[in-house]
Amino acid sequence: MKTFTCNFGAGVTCTIKVDDAPLAAGKIHIRECSWSRIPARKTIRPYVAWMNIVNRQLANEWGLNLIHVFQTSPTTIETWFYEPGKPARRTSVKKLASQSIRITQQQP
């Protein structure tokens, strides 16, 4: 299992764990995502930028195309595409009809 951690300041960190090797097509490679506390909305853009770095590294290492969908606001999702040897590319931004999900604090 590979672990990636980013410190966003003000005591907010995010840790993700992914498999060591790529999974079959269509499977989710992120096994765990945990936050030290609920992030402020201003953390969303730095989080997407960090995850773009992580996903590009994995795409390069595994020699695979990856896709990641981020909910960047209560009513907006962004889809990003990662190809080995190429920069991350945002492929779509969509508005949702209503609030989709809320981030909640994980209980230990």
C-alpha cells in the first residue's frame, strides 16, 4: 500500500492510501482518504492540485490512463484525466441539480 499525505496548513492534512499495483480497469485505486479535520472550502483548489500530482505520478508509474472526479462545491463536479507522460487535463465541469454530498468528519 502506498501512502500520500499533504499538509494544507491550519492543522488540516489529508492522507490517501492506494494499492501498490494497478487494479483492473474500472476499479477504484484509492483505498482510503482521511482528513485530520473538515477542510474549509478554500482547501478544495489546493486539494485538487495535490491530487493531480498524485494521480499523474501513479499514471506514469503504472503506465495507465486514470480518471478522477472531484466535487469542488456542493453543486459542481470536475472530471480530470491523467495519461502517462502528459500533464493532468480537466475534461469537464458540471453543475448538479442540487447539493450532492457533504464532507463529514470521520469517527475513529
